[in-house]
Amino acid sequence: MGVGILASRAIRPASRLLRSQPSNLLLRTIVSKPELQSPEAAAVSQPEPPKNQILPPRNPVGGARVHFTNPEDAIEVFVDGYAVKVPKGFTVLQACEVAGVDIPRFCYHSRLSIAGNCRMCLVEVEKSPKPVASCAMPALPGMKIKTDTPIAKKAREGVMEFLLMNHPLDCPICDQGGECDLQDQSMAFGSDRGRFTEMKRSVVDKNLGPLVKTVMTRCIQCTRCVRFASEVAGVQDLGMLGRGSGEEIGTYVEKLMTSELSGNVIDICPVGALTSKPFAFKARNWELKGTETIDVSDAVGSNIRVDSRGPEVMRIIPRLNEDINEEWISDKTRFSYDGLKRQRLSDPMIRDSDGRFKAVSWRDALAVVGDIIHQVKSDEIVGIAGQLSDAESMMVLKDFVNRMGSDNVWCEGTAVGVDADLRYSYLMNSSISGLENADVFLLVGTQPRVEAAMVNARICKTVRASNAKVAYIGPPADFNYDCKHLGTGPDTLKEIAEGRHPFCAALKNAKNPAIIVGAGLFNRTDKDAILAAVESIAQANNVVRPDWNGLNYLLLYAAQAAALDLGLIQQSAKALESAKFVYLMGADDVDVDKIPKDAFVVYQGHHGDKAVYRANVILPASAFTEKEGTYENTEGFTQQTVPAVPTVGDARDDWKIVRALSEVSGVNLPYNSIEGVRSRIKSVAPNLVHTDEREPAAFGPSLKPECKETMSTTPFKPVVENFYMTNAITRASKIMAQCSAVLLKK
Amino acid sequence: MAAPFTLRKIGVPPNSANLTEARRRVFDFFRAACRSIPTIMDIYNLQDVVAPSQLRFSISAQIRNNAHVTDPKVIDLLLFKGMEELTDIVDHAKQRHHIIGQYVVGEGLVQNTGSKDQGKSDFLKNFYTSNYF
């Protein structure tokens, strides 16, 4: 919160008043008179500012930009004497934000509905008998808003005093200390002394699960969590019980918060009532170093800030990115960081003749691998990139394997036959923020709630804002918005493609229909037929147009989009079964039984997860918080992770290991620095070099050839069985284990 | 063995008048250091690790590092520092791993320029050392 800036802002206007005092006062005694105590009298005796005073230019709070939907409908209001143009529906608080004045608030949040119950945002409006709640009052043309008058200040002090009356003296033991809105605003706007001498009330704590720690005595009843849960998360878990000072926020029944967005209430709560249970009592926010990076637990690429203390990641906080994740992150992103401390591979290891692993030096490990790789034939070499691999390491792996003469290098999750020629066939073509403009959704074989929680949040937002219709084909699942279950398998898809299903009418009448296909369908044998059916639906209902492309593919893993862009596709189905040398770069979802018993397996990764037990040589690599890697999310937006903590033990970056191995094997790759790798990537997939930019697909479905196959009748299966355990880091995390034991709906 | 050589506290006098005197002092210091090598090897048990000639080479290499200096005052200061270091070592104020790290391996004396690393590129050498390069 930028409330720390508020403190300095609050002091500055006061100094303007002091300057207007006569300067011949040699002795300044502090005297208080009755006239000085009452705000109205002080307002009367205020000197009038000169008429043609040139006011300094003001920028909106936080560098925000104001979007005028109808420029003719802009109204002009005056904030502290400063004229500012705002769009028509703006509230007084938003108008003040445009004018650069940050008004203190507790219950108002820009992404939630307006409650107006904390009363901290009171400002004085001319010709109004009492101060108005600026978060709720719409700004009318010609309104004169004053935020720094004694009335407004007195109101803030009063509200602060009331809030602190029943607030426990928990600052030393409260996790929110140092980043607490109540602390900051009481320092900036509160009075210096209180008048409360009675007993404070206390409230029982509620059990919301292993993620959210509740100390309900600290709650100031702002209802932000209630509004968040019902609007953004779509679950009506929390509510306000009771009235007056006996109000309690709770679930009424003994219910845990099972929503996948439940961790965001921790950010939203302005006080320490809802805090992070795994982070409880671990650190104070001023001793943490924040590093702005990207999350890789799913294909969305949520922007996060990793707070670390020394070599340890202490917590993960979301960052604002309007296009991808707004201000929210899923629970998996937020709480899987303790998996980074467990089961880490830190030294190169070689399996001895008695079957046990022995730690060796890098020289020896690479020498062994380099020897073996020359003893196998070219097409018996297989390289598999994992779901958390970054683009640089995948590029170097592909180059290395190709130069050894083999074509068998692919990424997990891409089955045989997935072709990466046309980018539209594996990206979210309407972009995640573009989903807000859709009015009908058809979800085919995907459960966005567990596959990409932020996409689901966006769909929920659209459904809530514009009453969009959602229908899905797949196994029956829980959705946090109203949606129709059309069927479970390809039969329903065929019916819709042929126009026989009643849902076709809804699709035809939609202005912006969106079809979201899950990447789990890529692994089916009849994938071509299914995708052809989807594309025929898209064509029949005008889904792909120059101004709107609603045909979306939701990828499952962070590495998939970049892998497909770089060309890591599986060409032959028998490659793994006939392999003699398998290089697993973080690939844990590979079916280990399919690898032949006499194959030499090299596992390069950061966790000792599933595939390590089959490996012959282990090469430790760095995790996503320790390396600078390029990731492309499911909509084609390229982002980079930033190293937040140092690597563990003797681990190295993925691409460096492959590059060193190639040198030891005698293959001369033409680059030896990260810039070299990036310029190589630029020649293959230039969009991966343009970070923080979205590259939409160039061509549409019109270029695809006809498909001759027939669909099978097996229904669609869920791809993600356990939301909390999908990759190596989450499987190693104790918090995720607790969540999956307690929070999953059985 | 020769009679044990006691390191008299030859504090370096404050000023050398000219370069010749400074040069003389440098050689005195070198002699004092070489004469204390048997004591050092005895204190820190370096008999199997390194030969006295290698230690002498190491000391002379460090002196040669500063061979380009011409200002007598600077030479005096360097000598003071060298004397301080030598006194610390002889007084057993350092430990074995300090000596080995600073004077044995540090100069590339022990097994660093072995045949394993000769033909390798900078990338590979840096890779084997650490992740950050």
C-alpha cells in the first residue's frame, strides 16, 4: 500500500498553514483555545487562497491512467482546488485518485464492490451538511471536494479512534506488523491519544484451513474478505454474523475455505485478522528482499514477488498485472514455496554397481555421460524437457540432441502428432484479458479451476459482470460460477459440430463466443478428429474473426508454449521404447516403465521426484527462483523469471549443464553465454526474446488440412487429479500435502 | 637441520632513505621469510603437502608481484604488511587451511594446472568452479 506516502502527504498541507503565520512571533507557545478545538470555527477563519493561484501539476495516484469510455461524458470536479476531468460514473474517491490525492480507506478495494462501512474515506464536499463517504458517492459535475480540511481530518481521527477501540494490542505478535494498513493510517491520520478505558471485546478464531490463519479479534469488519470470496472466488464461504460490536466474520458452519483462490484474502485483509498460516511468525516484512519474478506452477505465468531472507524463500506475494492475473494468485502458486527447501538435488551423482547413488564431482559426472553418449546410435538418443523448463535450456537441449544426430527431443505433455506449425493451435488466442469480452464460453475437456486458476478467475469475473453463459463438455466438476454440463465425451462435441445440440443456438446468437480447449486432449489418439470438430464449430459460429478470435487452447505446463514455439515435438511414438540414452531435463511425468531396462538415463533437475529413481546419473539444476529463465504463458506472453535466492549446493543452471555436457561430448555449440543462447532463440522463435510482450498467432484455422479420422467414444478424462500436487516442487511441499489431505473435495 | 632460526622482531624502521635501502630491506625480509620456512612446515605439518622450495617460490612470487613499485615509502608499507603476515604465520596465529589456501594452492602450485583442465574452454573452467560467471 502506498500509505507510507500518505504520511508525508498529510504533513505537507499542514505546513502550508504554518507558513501563513506571521513570522514575527519569536516565542511559540502551545496554546489551545476553544475556537481551535472545533473544526467548523477553524474552517471559517481559514484564509481564502488567492484566486488565480497557479497550482502545481498533479499526477494520478500510482501513475495510473484514466480510461474514458465516452470522452464526451467526462465531468469536471475540483479536488482541493484542482480541476480534474473524470469519466461519468467515477466516485469521489476515484476522482481524488485521478487528482493525485490518496484517500485513506479500509473497506474499499478497486476490484471489489463498494461497501462503504469503514467510513475512513470521509471527505468534505461543499454544500453537503456532513462529510461524505467518497468511495460510495458518485462524483457530480462541478463538485468541490476538499480532502485536507479540519472536518475531514477530524473525521479520520474519529474513525481511527473507533477502529482502535476494540482492536487488540497485538502488534508485536501480529504478522501484519510493518505492512499493516491500520498501523500506517493511524500514524498518518489518527490522533495521538485515545480515550478508551473499558474492556475490549474479543472474538473466537475460526478454522479456515491449513492456509489462512485467523485471529478474528483483530478484524475491523471491513468485509473485504466476504466480498472477495463471493465475487472473485465465486464461493459464498464467508459472511458477517451478528450486529453492532458483536459482528463476526466467519463461515457460520464448520467449513474450511476450499477455494483455490483462498490465499488472496490474506493480501486483502487490511489488518492481521487473516494471515498466512505457513508464514506465521517466520519473518517481518522489512527483513525480506522482494524479487519480482514469474510463477511456473501452471501455464498462466502469474506475476509474483518472491520475498526471501538470505538463501531462503519466505513467502510469495502477487504482483499487479492487469492482463494476466490482476492482483490474485492461486493457492498453489502462493504456498508451494516450501517445496523448494525439501528433496533438493545438490550434487552430481552416479549410480554405483550396487545400485546406490554416489556423489561425484561435475568433471566425473559429465565425463561419464559424455562417454556413454558416444556409444549409442543417433536415433537411440532421446531428450525430454520437463514442465518447468525455461526456453533457454530447451533450446540448448534441442540443439545438443540434434547435433548428436537425433530428432527425438520433446517436452512433457505433448504427445505424438502435436504439430507446432501454426501457433494458433496451441495458444489462448483471445488472450486472458480478452476473455472478459466473451459472452458465451464452451469449455471442451478442460477444468480451468484446477488447470489454470487465473483463467478461471477471469471467466468468473466475466460471468459476474456481463452474465456470460458457460457450458462445458467433460467429466462432471465443480465450478464456482453457473455453468451447464452438456456431456462427457466426444459425442456431445459431434452433436454441437453438426448443429443438433440445443447449445448451438446459444453459440450462434453470441456476439463473442469463446471456445476453450484443454491441452489434455492433445494426448488422445483421436486428437485430430476432436480438434477438427472444434474448428468446425468455430467456423460455423463465426468464432474466429479479424476483430475477435475466440478459439483458445489452455496449456497445462509453464514450459509447453515455449517448447512448441521452439519445435520440441514428439515425432515418433516408439522413440522412448527403443531408446538407449534418455536425457530427462526435469521430466517427472514421463512414464518410467516405458523406458527400457538397459537404457542409460540421465536426470537433470532440482528435486528428487519420481524419475530420479530410474536415473543412472543425476545432474543437479536450479529451480525457477534461482535462475533467469524465459517462460511463455498459454496466451503467448513472454516473461522472465529473476533469481531471488542462490542455487542450492553444487547445482548449475539448466542450459549451462547441457552446454558443458555438449562440450565434453565434443559437440561444439556456437554459444557460451546467455546472450548467445538468446540470439539463437531469436533465430528460431523471436517472440521468446521480446519479454513482456504478447505475440498473437499469425494465421487462423483456414490453413489446416482436412482431417480424415474418426472420433472415439471414450469420454474426456480429468487431466489434473490433485490440484495441489502437479509438479516436482508442489509434490515436495509440506503445505501442499496438508492442503491435499484436508481441502480436496472427495 | 640448521639451527632453529628465531624471528627477531625486526620491525621495519619508518623510513627508507632511497630505493637502494628499500631494496636491501626487501631482500632482508625475503631471507627472514625463507629462514622461517622450516618452522612453518613444522608448525602446520606441511611435510607431505609441499616442499620448501615451493614455499620459497610462492613467497618470491608474491614479492615479484610488487616488483614494479618504485616509491620507497610504498615499499616500506608493503614490507610492513609482509612482516606482519610472516609474524602471524610463525606465531601460529593462522591455521593450516589458511596456509594451504593462500600459499600452496593459490599460486597454482598444487594440481590446478593439471592435464585435465588444459584443453578446456573458459566456459567449462568457469562451469566447474561455480554457477555464477
